[in-house]
Amino acid sequence: MVAGMTSHFGDVRFGEPHEIERRSPRNDQRILTCSRATGYWRPAGRLARLRDAGFRLRIDRITRTDGVKLHEFGASLDELIKVAAAVGPEIIEATYGANPHLGFSYRRMYYILRFVRGLGRQRGMRQHCRREFQHSRDLYLRPSARIHGGDWDVLPQSIGQDSRRQGRRWSVTELTRRGREAATEDGWQNPASSVAIPYGLLEAARRNPLHARDHEIDGLIRDALFDLSEFSSDPDPELVDIVCERLLVAMHNHRDDDEETFNRWLCGSGKSVIKQIVQQKRARGGQLNRHDVIHAVLHLGWQSYQYMSGCLQAMMRCIKHAIPAEMSTYEQDLYALVYEQQPYLANMPLALISERLNFLRPAILRLWEEPCSTEFIPVLHRMLAYYGRMIDVRRRADRTSKARSSRRSRQRPAAVGSGTANAIFTDVANHIRELHGIRCANGCLDWDAWRDDDGDEIRVVLGFVCPCGKTRQLTLSVEEFQRIGRDLLLGD
């Protein structure tokens, strides 16, 4: 073993390095050769509860061919957050003095984070954004989802323009084309849409960087994590206190559950926790409005991110100081970028907002090249703003589509209901209608569609009716119908 050092921060001992192959963080298609030495961090004696319990955390020291050393942990980012929730408060208490309520406060915020965000395979609240824009079809709006007639996609209206709104707005096709070109220059071969879309957004952000003020950064990060379009203002502080109180009581009532039972209660698909908070007629505040409770819990969820940020920073800085070999300035900057609080991320480490890593990957890689440079931060902020805008449009469109689909199912006349008028068919048919310029003079968007033939294997006869009662008919080959459908639904 390579000797570590026992200190105020604990000790780390690494084994002998051995050669490994791994995928490049810049390009999954490239395989890199490097060396890895595995070690473990053990807490210092001042963290008696952790030390006595035999706690240790695995660390892998990765040495690149250029000599740069990276430090990774034998846990996923979600698991690392869980560990930090237990270890961080112990370090904070040992550093700033005993506080019997400190550990409890951090633990409760960790469970609130789990409830709102979800961890691992456990899903969080619906308003927590997990959507990934990995395919071209994820960017398009189906006809039934368009709030306005000209809204074809979820991209911001200024996408592709510079800071003076000069230039032409990019379409989805142009965005992915430019993204593929940029990814190819970065070493990718035949990049898929899951790579081209973030690179395209990066190219757009470089044309129009966002110079956010300090007080705007919190909102930028929050909007990239939560869909708060249902709420117009901050929740009432008294209501937040009541909801927090009830949530803690509910958790306390499950303190004797084993981990599996507790997780099932906390993160179950039915979200019975919200129901329990709402339906307490005799508690302070009486029975609450479900919508207001959800708003308050999301507010607590945002606070839990900030609490966990402190836990993660305390643990990771302690480990950094315990690592035996001194890191270079560049290595320290890389470590801090991932694991320590960053002012331009609302004082959160990158690891804590791991749900946005795929979307932000090209921008983050640029920061890794010069981690102490502030030049690329406005580009990162613009990409975060793009995500917030895109997820807002996507959610509103999905709600519109659902409402229109429900209305069609209630109002569709018997004659129109014949054939295969399911939701996917209607979306494809209406896309074809728009391609052929069939529109209502009164601006109707909510057209119904059906197949007006007897299942002909050569041609498809489409019938349409708008809310005004105007009907149209269109004939095309089965092959053309299928091709257009594939282009719309499969995107790539």
C-alpha cells in the first residue's frame, strides 16, 4: 500500500496503480489508457461516531497519460449525496461545535430531497424535471399540442440569434445539423441526436451568452430543476412551516421501518405523503389545499438542495485535505468544479445537479479545460436558460394535448369516430394536413381526423373536420403516409 497521512481530516491510503482502459469523458466513442490506484478515506478521530462504526469511502485515483490526477469515488453521484447527508453534519458539528439539532436538520432535508428529487430508480415529484431531449422528436410539438399555430417546436424563439437578436431563428433540423458538425469537430464519428442536440444548443449559446447577475442565478438553477409554471409566486411562509411540520411528523411515524418499507412509503408512485399532509383537519392549519401543499413541498425541496450542498462540500473538502499527494492547482480546480460549491451554480457543486449533466455536457467539458476561467460561464448559464424554457414549453404543450384529446373523446361524432382515430394517428394526420396547407380561415387548431377508406393497402384517404364544422379530404399513398409518420414520430 502507498502510505497516506493521518491528520485532522482523516487518512487515505492508496494501493499500487494498475493500467486500465476507460471511455473518454469528452467522447464515449474513444477509449483511453490510464492508470488507477484504489484507496479508502477513513475519518479522523474527532469524527468518533463514524470512526468507531468503521466507516470508509472508496476513492479511485485516475492518472492520465499527461500526468493529471483525477479523484473519483466508488459510488454513483446519488449514492455520494446519501453518504454526504450522513457524514457532512458530523464534520460540521466537529468543526463548529456540538449542536443536538444539527444532524436531525440535515437528515430531514435529505429525506425531503429524496421525496422531491428522487434518487437512483426512485422517482421524485412530477414537478422535478427529469426529461431528456435525446431525439429530434423530443423537440417537435405534435399538432394537438400546439398552443399557437406557429409553434412547431420547444426551442426558444431566439435560438440561433445573437445578443442583439440579429440572425435567423434555427429550426430543429438546423440545430441538429450544426450540433453534428460541432460534435464531429470534437472527435465524434456519426454523432447521434443525443449528442448533436446538446452540441447544437452549445453553439447557439455561444452566439448569445447570458451574463446573469448574482441575484438571478438562483432562479436560473431552480428553473432548470423544477417546473414551477403552475405557480405564480412564492408560497406563504406560514404554510411552508405547517407543511414542513406535518412532513416531519409523518417521517417520525415511520422511524422504525426498514429501509425498503420506508422508501416505498416515501417515494411510492401514489405519493400518499402529500395526501397525508393535506387531510389533517385537526392539525394546525386544518385541511389544506393540495395545490398549495405541493407548492410548499417544492419550496422545501429547493431548500434541501442548498442544505445538501453544504453537506457535500464539508465531506469533499475534508477528503481533499486528507489525500496524501499534493494536488496541482489544475487538479484542485477540477475537483472543486465537481464536488465543491460554485457561485455560478447557486453555490452548489456540479455533482448535486447531476440530473442536468447530459444536457450541459459540452459546456461542462469546456469548463474542465479551464476550470478557473469565467469566460465560459455565461454560455453555461444560457444553456440552463434554454433548458428551463424548453421544459416549460414541453409541459404546457403536453397539458394542452391531453386536454384536447380528452375533449375530442367526449365530443367526437359517431361518423367521425369510425376508423383508427387514436391519438398517434390524429397527430400524424394533422401533420400531413398542415404540410398540404389545409387550414381553417378562422384559425382553428383543434382538427379531428379519421381514415375515410376501408383499409386500402395502396392508398390512405384522410378525412378532417375543424371545430367550425368545415370538412376536408386528402388522399396519399400508404408509403407516403408511413414515411411522414416515421419522420414525425422517430425524428432522427
